[in-house]
Amino acid sequence: MSNQPYVFAVLVLLGFFSITAASVIGIRALRRHRRRANYLGEQTPPPSRETT
């Protein structure tokens, strides 16, 4: 099998998708942890931006 640009493009797209998915999951996890910390101990109200 010769080096086809199609195969290379697919690999790049898969890598980009995996990175974006991991970043989204990480951001959600961080938000959940922050909310839990706020509810448990800190009395600081959560920012209004996360009401979406």
C-alpha cells in the first residue's frame, strides 16, 4: 500500500477528534469538581456563566 494522502488525512482527523473529546471531558470533570468543592466547603456562589 502506497502512502495515500487520504489515509494520512483520516489519521489526522482521528487524532484531532480524540484531542477535542479529551479536552471536553476534562473541562466537564473540572467543572463538576469545582461545583462539588463549592457545595461542600466553600461558600462562594458558582459563576452565573455555568447556568447554561
